[in-house]
Amino acid sequence: MIDIRSLTKSYGFVDVVKDLCFTAPAGAVTGFLGPNGAGKTTTLRCLLGLASPSGGRALIDGRAYRDLDSPRRVVGAMLESTGFHPARTGRDHLRVVARAARLDVSRIDLMLDVAGLTGAMHRPVGRYSLGMRQRLGLATALLGDPAVVVLDEPANGLDPAGVTWVRRLLRVCADEGRTVLVSSHVLAEVAQVVDRVVIIRDGALVTETNVGDLSAARVMVRVDRLAVFVEALRARCVEFELLDGDVISVSIADPAEVGRLAAEAGVVVIELGRRNAGASLEAMFLAATGGAR
């Protein structure tokens, strides 16, 4: 489990992270979201011992990263797909990392296969595309069979097939009981894989919730006479939210109940259905960050 406790990080007189608290439990994919400059990368750097907190703590299974006996066996991390020696082959890169961290070298070929790089393992990394380097970075992160996985924008540079692969990989890691923390700004992709979301803005926590809760009790409806239906909802004290395209998000879990309300109000239902997690997450993100992207 990852436990961020009152984490603060300042550079000079600027507080980049401000008294931040959240958890990422084992067996779940936690999405770490926020607009550019929100403090996501700084938080991850503090978690991975690349920056020293000005206050608070960032713990992995109750211990700071620097106190872990064999960090690469506990934490697999990828903050950016750089740092590869351009003349070194993909397989040699993993071999060097394995030897330096005293990891099981028998996993090298396995991780190359998992990352879809078997056919390119003898090619110099300098000739890899951005997507291939991203895959190699993910293979490196998982080389030590870690219980905790921390990834910053893992789908960056990947084609649609690669994005689907990352999504499945994250799901498998969580289903195996690992702690997965993934930072991303691609909300649609995050919504399809994460179990929980943590949203920050200006270095401070805005929201921490389970994705399933976002859409569990909301129904989306569009009718022919918006004003009439809105008045009917108000008269019945039903909570609702007006969205783009004259769509109404109603705080009722059963679409049939919303249909009955529309019939009683004498309006024609054009669209009706439960709110999907992606739309809910995007709406919450924009509301939480004041529309920042």
C-alpha cells in the first residue's frame, strides 16, 4: 500500500505540494489526476526517493523508499521513458538493470515478451520509437516482480493497440494483488481501468473516491422540453445537474424511475441511460479543477 501523509514539498518560497494525504491500496488501480503543474510528478518523486519532502511522509508498505532493503523488488516505477543508452540493445538494457539490482535474469525474456519487444530485443534502443521505449520502460519497471507499481503517463506515445495493452497490464497487476498508482491526464483511458481516483490541484487534494461510486446513482436523460422537466424535478425535490447538449444528470439509480417522472411531466424522452464512468470522471475532474485540463 502507498500512504501519503501530510506531504509537503517546497522549492524556495513556492509550495509545490501542500499537506497532501491519500492512499493507494493493494489490489486496486489508483488514478492520480490533476492539471499540468498540479504537483503529481513532484509527489511521485518524493515517493520514490528522488526528492526529499519538506514535510510529511510518503510511505510504501509503511516504509520510506530509501529504507527498503531491495527497492526494485518492492517498487517498479516509470516516471519517463528516457535514460536508455542509445547504443545498448533492449535486452542488454534489462540485463544491466537486473545485474545492478541483483534481480532474477530469467525474467528478462519474459518481460520482453510481455512488452511485445521480443522481435526488437537485439535492436539498439536509439532506433526504438517513442512507443517502443515506453514499452521498454514498463518492462524495466516490472523486471523485479514488484508488489507496488508506480507509473507516470504509461500510455504516452503508444498507438491504440499499445494503449489497450497498457490497460490490460494494469488490470492484471491489480488483480494479482499489487498496488498500482498511475498518473495520467487521459481521462477516458483512466476511467476504463482505475478503481479509485485521487485528484489534486495546486499541490493540494481535491477529491479521493472510488470510480464505481461516480456512476452508481446517476441517470442521464434528454427530453424534448427541458424547462418543463426541470420544473418537474424541482417540484419533486430531485437532485439534478444540467450538462452540455441539454442532457440532465439525475440522482436516481433506476432509469425506469426517471422515465416515469418524464411521463408524469408530459415530456418525451429522447435519450435515457446510466451515466458511464468516463463521463462521470471527466465531469468530476473539470468541476474539481475549475475546468483546467
